[in-house]
Amino acid sequence: MLAAKVQAVVHFYAGDPSMAYQLLDGHEEKADAEQDLQYQYYFQLSADAFLHTDERKFILRDGVGLAQALLAEDPSPGDEADVRQWYYAGHFLWLQEAYPEALQCWERVSHFPPALYWLMYGYHRQEQMAARNDAVSRIIALEKQGVGLLPYTLPVLLGLPQDAAETEDAVFRYVYAREVAETLEVLSACVSQQHTFLSDFRAFLSARSPDIWQIPPATLAQVAHYETEALQQVLGQLKASVQNHSEEVAEWLQGQYPPNVALATGKLITTSYDDNLIQQQHNSTLLTYLFLSDKISQYDRLWLEVWNRVVALKKQKFKPVTEETLRSAITNALTVVTNQWLAGTGMEHIAFIKDIALIPVASALAALTARFVDHALGQDKVRGLPNNYPQFRADFVAYVKDLKEELGETTFNERYPLAGFDAWATQSSLSTDAAL
């Protein structure tokens, strides 16, 4: 099984900082992990990206404290873990604007390629041009020898649990290559000619998530096999969990499903809330059960989860609804762990692989939803939303259609990789004439 830190980093770079934050915050050995500066570095990045702005300040403070203690003790870097500690100490001190101290950290491990890139960048920012030029020469020599960072830019194959060590190594290599993105502009300006490795690096940094996180066909086949086994185990448990949801659901479970389950579920969510916001989780469980039972599609599951969060915001009375809380709700809904049903089955690694495969769709849908809200609702971000699910869905589909025409189909598909969205959008269930 991949370590929580590795899973979190993959989620972060795949476009799911909310899950990255949850994995790091809920780490079983968090007390020990908090001494790991790489862990702390991605904890604060995830907190910042996931709107935990106040918490990020505390994480940054703790990371800076660890970095300063490392400098004070001044131990010699030993194994790879020690080298990583010095490297990320430099990052924390740089974020704190303690630039000379950050350079000291990177100088201690300048044989480590990502540290050398940042050392070059730091020298440039501090106007130490002779030292910068020396670092540039060293970088070029490493890349020409094939022992720099460019070999780290290969796609990452996400394997099964028995492949965890190889997957972890590939993830770390990818991470180091991504982390030097900010330094490449300076490096490019400092070289006398544009080396091939620089253009290769830019291509790597612009690659879309599905091109980076790749799941071999053999792994997908095994995932499907394990998932089928787990499904039989879990469906009964989920059914028991949702049978008391409402009278309507009780009838559904007896085989009396309505003609359009997605629209009926949207209505059920709309009317299910009172002051008890635990209903949001009950609704999420119902959506999981319906999806796994093949009663609703993946897009229905995601978009109904958005509606679930929006209705919860509209019904709650204890704090003001702001643009920030709405954006957080959308992010939570669309990067939801749709395979959390595998928890406790011993197949969490399988869930991780399936979640990574889903993130590009969920992230693209989240970005479109945010644009839709900004475009359609003006200053009244939540109270002005439609009060029924069919209209909410129809308004969104109409907005996406207009945006696709505005951007052009090619540009739209590059920005928002939503395979199967058009088929979902044109389903007859979009009719707003339904009595919902």
C-alpha cells in the first residue's frame, strides 16, 4: 500500500488538493510525520489550495521552525531522507523570506538535482551572479550526462499494491521535476543557447493529468476483478445504510424505482433537509449506493453531489453563505472520494487508483461549475440559485454549450476533458417540465 504522503502528493498534482489535505491531516502517524519537511511542505500547499488559509500559517510556522532547528544542529546529510529534509528546509526558509538561510540548506545538498536548480534560482534572486553562473554550468553538465532532472519527467505508472515501491520512486521523481518549474525561466535566460532539455521540460510541465498518471491495462483489468469482489461485499452494507433514508428510498429498494432515478433523487435531496446537516452525508451515501447499483451515471453522481452541497448551503442558518464557502462546497463535491466505499475492504489501494483516474473529469467539472456560478449569479452567489434540480442542471448545460461555442470545441476540450459529457447533457432527463 502506498504511504499516505505519496497518495496525497499524487492527489495534489492530479488536481485534488482537498483529498491531499485530508490524507495528510488524517495521517495515522501524524505526530511522527510532522517531523518530515516534505510532508509539511505539501500539507501547507494543500491547505492553501483548499482554502484552509489560517491553518496554512500554522503549518508554515512549524515547517520554518523545523528548518531553523536543522540549520542550528547542522548535521551532515546522510541518506536520501536526510537530503530531502535539507532540500525542503530550504523551501520553507525561502517562503519565510529567509533567503541566505535557504541558500545554506540547498548548498549542503547541491549534488541533489532539484536543490541545484533552486540554488541557481536563489543565487539569481540574491544577485550572486558568479555563483549563479557556476550553478547553471553544473545543471547543463548534469542534463547532458542524463543524470539531471529530465529523466524524472516520464509518465508515472500507478501499479497495484505489490508495485508500491516502484510507484513511490516514480512519484517522487515526478514531484522533484515539477517543483523546479519556477526556476526554468531564469535558467533559460542564463544560457547562451536554448538546450533541448529546456523545451522537453516545458512540454512535461504543460502535460495534462491523464498523460502523467497512467494506469497500465493489466492493472486496470486486475482493478476491475478486485472491485467486483468488493462490490458484492459492500452493496449489502450500503443498502442497509440507506433503507431508512426516506419512505421514497424504502420503496425504491423494494424494486419500485421511478422512471428517472437521477431527477427523482434531485427532488429528494431538495426536500430532505431541515436543520440537521448530517443529512448531507446521508445523501452522499445514497448517491454512492445508486451509482454502484447502476441506477445513476458517474456524471449524475457527481452533479447530484454538487446539488447536495448547494442545497445544504441554502438551508443552513448558522453562518453566512459567501463566495468562498460556495467554492469550497463545489470543490468538496467534485473531488469527492467516489471510491470511498472500498474503505475497510482491504482494497484502499484500488480505490486510490480509480480516484486518480476520475480526478481529471471531476476537476474539469469543478472548474466549469465555478465559472457557471460567477457568470450566472452575480453577487447573490447562493440564494439566487434555482430551487429545483432540473432547472439547476439545465442552466449549467446551457452555459457549457455557450462556452464551448465561445472557446471553440478544440480549446474547450483541451481545458475541460469531459469524455461522455455531451451524451449526459442531451439526455431527456434535462427536461424542466418534469413535476419536480
